[in-house]
Amino acid sequence: MPSHVFADRPAPQPPERGTVDALITRTRLLRGDMDAVRRDAADDDDAQSRWQRALCDLAVHHLDDLGAHLGQLKEGLPAAGTDPLTGEPAGHGAHAHPGTGGGPGALLGRVGSADWDLLTDEVDWSDELYRIFGRPPESGPLSLDELPSVVLSDDQTRLTAMVTDCLVDGKPIDGEFRIRRPDSTVRTLHMLGEPVLDSDGCTASMWAVLRDVSDLRRSERTVRETQDSLQRQEQIARTERQVAVELQEAVLPPWRGPLRLPRGGPAALDLAAHYLPSAAPSRIGGDWYDAMALPDGQSLLTVGALTGHGVGATSAMAMLLGALRGMAVAGIAPGALMGHLNELLEASAQPALGSAVYCRYDPVGRTLAWAQAGHPAPLLFRAGTGCALTPPSGVLLGSMPGTAYGQAREQLRSGDVLVLHTGGLTAHGAADSSDEDGLLALAPRFTGSGTAQECMRMIVEQYGHLERREDTCVLIARVGEAQNAA
């Protein structure tokens, strides 16, 4: 309907067809692109996916409405005797019901027009406006005084103010209100209107176009709700990550630099450790490393990892590492200790799977007693070459209750280098070499190193810059020279 201000002013002419045709073409292309984006959107039920789908639906609503309005603009003002919004013969009842499919007709079916003549008290509604309000045409249109009776009480003051400003002050109407239809359904309407002035400048009538925007507002609410849900989940994830980081830092040994165990003893181990985080900050897992002196003069060396990420994984790791330390101090042998850890993990409130290596080093005879549970074996570097130690039997922790774990013994020599790691050193997606092959290739360089820290520096230089799927830990022990008694 033309937006005229004076009753005797001619209606504006429609724009050039070429311009509108170009806009229609661009809108159709965008609509097709949005369909492709919607199809590619993940079907997962997480907050991120729901938010993406809601945004796609909202964009489709806008593009569909834009295409319908451009199509109407292209046709220009309908001829006399036709519906002013749809261009169909007046009284034609084939319009789609609001909110249903059916292409442009269904979209234009959400728009109706009205004209209230203040001089004659005549009211003219388009057929579609009757359908929007859910009123049969024989019941007649609503006057401006009757209109608030179908408006929700919370919105009546807003509607009254808009109409008063239009009739008294000549302000255009541009606002929304909700109506309750005879079938008790609630619809949200957007109203655009202006006063029509007579030749003396007095308000003669008021025209308005009312659009049912219920589906559009519902889509917008869905976007807001899913976005709020996503933000809450992101905040929860940030909080959980911070808790996991603090718990991990509290449990893992505080030293990162050189350490000698046992302190001052013969053939002490020169130690270095490093934690390499994953590329995704949120994927803090249950990886650990530890080394400590034991009451009997031996030393504990261990690395391991639990399945899962976040607070659950780090808290389970804290429990398991605490139990391992306690049993090591009590002098329990590596094989038996692994069996106890397996039972502990099996009986925990949050069952998980884990892999681990536990070693006891005796500096007197330079012997290493060790056991493993589904974990990569320690790597031994000696005289410019390297190899993986032959692992004793052992399945993943928490996988089979009552399982017995084997134990192996290795004779070490002065200058030997042991590397314990939790796997995942290589970049995400790299398949040209395994962690073991990459580390063993460093054997010639380890030969010339004088400390465990120098060996660790070589590993960090090779792997530290890579983007890993998981975090990982590396523990290096270099066997020192035996000290002669004074």
C-alpha cells in the first residue's frame, strides 16, 4: 500500500524493473547459499550446533520475506478490485495460512492492510488481515476503539500510545504488539502506518500495514536462547579448565629443571621433565610424570595417562598418582603395585582406563625394576643407539579386574639415558613416523649430551612447536658415574 501523507498526493511509482530484478536475483542466490549452509550445519545436539541452526533459520526467514517483498515491489501497485497486498482478486481465499509453507503466497499471507476513516467511521481491512486476526469477514473489521480488546493487556498501553501519537501529532506508526485470536493462539504483529491529512492539514484517516512476525520473533528468541546457552557452556568450560589446570599444577611435581636422585648417592640419576600441552587448551587430560626418592634409597620414576579430559580426568589422575606414591614409599614391587592400581581404578566412582609405567631404580647396582600397564615401554639410549625395553605383560588399568602384571629388570650403565613418555608427541594427523621412531632417531645427539636437561632441550626443539591432539609428558633420566668412597 502506498505510504502517502496527503490524500491528494499521487502514489510513488515503482522503481525500475532492472534494479529490482537484480536485487531479486541476488536474494535468490543468497537463499540458495543459506540452504547449503543449513545442510552443512552439524546435526549434533550441543549448544554450538543448536545456535548455528537457529541462526540459519533466522537468516532464511529474513531472505524469504525480502524476496517476497521485492517480488511485490516489482509488480507495482495492484489494479483496482484486487487485494492491495497480494495482487489477487478481492475476496480470493486461496492464501496460505500464516506460518505455513507454500512460497511467496505463504509469505505475503502474513501481511495485511487496514484503513480507518475518521470522518465517516468506515474501516477497511484486507482479506488477509482478517486471517491474521482469525476473524471471519462477516464479523466486520475492528475500529480503533475496538482494536485494544484483542491485544494482550501488557501491550495495550503501547498500542494506544502509537495510535494517539499518529492521530494527534502526525507521527508515523512503527511498533509491535501481540494479539490473542479467537482460537486462543497468540500472534505478534508489526504495525507500520501514517496519518492521511486532508487539504486543511487535519487528520482524515489512518492507514496501516500489519505483518505477522510471530515465526520471525520465535526464530530470534531461539537464536538468543541458544547463544545464551552456548555462552553459559563456554563459561562453565573456562571455569572447569581453570580448575583442571590448578589441580594438575598442584599434583604434578613442582620441579622442571635438573634434579638428582638420590641426592648425594652413588650413580645418582640426573633427571629432567617437560609437559607439552595439546593444541586445544580445553583438552587438559590426565597425563602425569613423577620422580622421587624412596625411603630405602631407591628412586621412583613414573609416567602415565588416563582417558578423558577436564576436571574428571585430572582428579582421577590425582587419586591414582597419590596411591602410586604411597605404595612406592611402602616398598611394593612394580608388578604388584600395578595390580593394586588396576583394582583401584576399577572400583573408583568414575571408572576410566589408564596406562602407566612405574620404575624403581637402585643406584647401588644400577638396576631398574619396572612394570607397565598398556603403556609405551621406556626407551634406552646407549653408545649412540637406542631401543625400546622389552615390556613385561600388562593390560590397561581399569580394563580387567584381578589381572596380574609382570615385572622386568634391566641392568643400566653409566651414561645411559632413559626416556619415559605418555605418547602423542607428533603433530595431529602426522602419520609418517611414530613417537618411538622419532625419539630413537635422536640417539646420536643424546650421546654427546652431558645432562638430562640437554637431552630434554633436543626433544622440545623437535616436538615443542607441533600442534598435538593430546597433551603429553616426557621424563628423562641419565645414569651418572658411581662415586668412590673417600
